[in-house]
Amino acid sequence: MELFVKVMNVVNDIVWHPVMCVFLMFAALWFTFHLRGMQVRRFGDMLKCLTEKGDNKQDTGLSSFQAFATTVGGRVGTAQHGAKPQHETVVKVFPNGIKAAGRL
């Protein structure tokens, strides 16, 4: 297991530092050029979509902004792959079958 971790650290250092960073910069420039700067041109449309109200007053679903915030929170909040957990979650099953979760 120790050998595997060492190998993965070496691969991670090679891929993510010089090679991948340069590749991502070139990919960003390529997409910007070929899509004619869509991330800048359509910024106003994005804001309009995020702030518009729904047509149906009885609609109990998520608004556009709520869906956006949920999606961003799900992606940004999962970036601690190698971090040590600050707490442990414990699940206890009682004799009557009820499960309770708590943090240590």
C-alpha cells in the first residue's frame, strides 16, 4: 500500500503541476477562440436566466438560482479528497430499528 501511495504521488506531481496546467491554459484559449468568447458574450443572458421568475405561481420546485447554487455547492464542496476528516459520523441502530447518526 505504501508503494502504491508513493507511485500515485509521483504521477500526481508530474501530471498536475507542469503538464496539466499548461494544457488547461491552452484548452481555455482554444475554446475561447473557437466559441468566439461565449463566456463573455453571453454573461448577460446567464444573469437573466438566473434571476428570472417562473411562469407558474403554484410551482413548488427550485428557482433557477437555487438550482445553480445547489450545483455549485455540490461541486465546490467536494474538493477535499486528500484532506483528513475533522469528524467521524457514527450510525447507531437501536433495538426498535431506528437509526441515528451523529458526529464524534
